[in-house]
Amino acid sequence: MFFGLKFKDKKTIKELRKNRNLTAKELADKLKLDTVDILKIDDQRLKDLPEPLKAKLLPILRGDYMDNMTWL
């Protein structure tokens, strides 16, 4: 229940992206945005972003997209 609170605390988008081993280009491709847009928000905290962008970023930075992968 309170596990998500520590995730959003004081980490920047760049730190969260690096923890998932994603480059700015890879994250932009997953979000269908330009790389420049990701680089602009790299130094901001996740909690400081507008809600529509935060809703797109959160599942990718948490790794939720990996839950549904099928391994052969």
C-alpha cells in the first residue's frame, strides 16, 4: 500500500531512467515522444511533472511493462 511513496520521493527522471537501464532515446520510443522532450524533463522530479505525463512515465519507470512479457 505504501510502497509507491518511496519511489516518487526525491529522485529525478534521469535517476529513475538510469535505474531501469534506459537511455533517453529508448524511453522516448516507449512513450512515443521526441528524445528532446525527455532530455528537457530529465532534471525534474517525478512528483513535479504534470499528471498526464506522469501517468505515462510511471508504469515504464516502475517496470510494469515487463510483467506481461512472454519468455520462450
